Amino acid sequence: MRLPHIGSAGDVNDRRHVVSGPQLLDLGTMEVQTFPLPPGNWQGFVSAALNNNDDFAGYVAGYSGCSTFPVRYRQSGGWDFLGGCATTTSATAINDRGDTLFYYYFTASGVYLQGEGSFSIGELIDPSQGQWLIEWFGVNDINESRQIIAYALNSSTNERGAVLLSPIDLYSITVTNLVGGDNAVFTIEGATPSANQYIVYSLRGPGSTFVSQLNVTLDLAQPVLLTSGRADAQGLLNKTVHVPPAATGRTVWFQGAETNRTTAAISGVVR
């Protein structure tokens, strides 16, 4: 399918919107929306990533020397400069929170965490995990739980390759004593204190299904609500639930989800 009215595409989101430079193409209507560049004298904007809120990220370029800046555009607030200039730099990924990855050519990789500011990714790694250098070309993606996929080098062991970086307080679900026909204990940790929690299950595994009553996107196909509850003041929920005997001998996937007026989160999938 040829895309009219745009020269190149940077990314496409679940709303079937395509970002191309400072433009959004709606694949449903084929209409194009153009966004003015930030104040200043710029050659243009090159897009690299688009989230499901139609926020996008990439770099804006000037005309000489150190004139390229990693930037993002948010529908709710306009343009943000995420870091200083370089001859080659860009934002590479943006999640629905607005967290954005970026790099500086041959030197460093960084992340802008919404509401917290910009950081070198290396400085966020717990020292107990070893001495890791996150290569500038390897900041690939960041999800809604702030997990980052990157390419890294361990300077102590000389290990090199893809790594998954996870926040220490990652929203997660665990299941214990799971036997069909008995009670199982579900534990959600890292939740927003006092926020509503939902535990769902599926017999079909991951499938990227939107669950409207939760207002979050789950990884499970055709999820069914098993139980719900409210996290305590420490962001913890322990819930004992009777598992139907029909689950005996079958593969079942579980996932936790949270939603309130200001946050939404999903856990990893437990098989």
C-alpha cells in the first residue's frame, strides 16, 4: 500500500497513525496533520518513534556545528528538548507515558523519564548488576513498565549483547499454589498505593487484546477477569482465589493490570 502525501515513515501506532517528520498521516482517512517546528531556525525534524497518544520523538536539526537536538512532541504540551546538542543525536523510542530514549553518537545513551528528567542509562543500573556500558547505538525500545531493551557491554566480563533493563520496583504478579480445584495465591507488587488491581487469565496466551473496562492494553488474547482488589499503602496486593477444576491439566496465562485516574500499568505474563 503506497502512502500518499508523505515522503518517508518513522513509525506507526495502534491507532493506525503514521509519523513522518512533523506530520501525522491517518490511515483511515488519509488526512495529514502538520505540526509547526519549535521556535528557532531549523532545517527540519526527523521522526523515529510514535506512541499511542500520537506523541512522537526524533531529532531537530539546525544548520552548522553542534546543532542537532533530541526532541519529542507531546499532544498535551508541544515540543520538549531532551538533551544538549551534538553533530549526530536523536530520540529513538517513546512509550505511552512519554518516557523517551535517546543517544549521542559514539558517546552515550540516555532516557528521559516523564516527570523525573533526563538520565544516562548507565547511571541507572544498580551496581550489584555489574559494570555495564549501554552502547550509544543500542537503545532500542521502552515499554509502559519502563523496561528498556538495549545493546550493552560488560566491561568486567567482556560480555556483549542484548539486555533487558527493568526497574527495581517493577509492577509484577506472582502466583503460588496453583492447582486446579484448589486455592491459589496471587501477589501483585510495585502497584500504585491504594489503586484498583485486576487479575485476568487466558487459555490462549499472549495476543495483544484491548480490554476497555480496564483502559489498558493487555498482552493476553481474550482475557477473562478472575478477580480484583485494591493495593495497600505499600503497593502490595495478596489475593487468594479458587481456581476452577477445569483449569487442571491445561496451560493458563495470568496477568495483573492497574488503572486509576492518573496511571495505568500491566504486569508480565505468568504461564
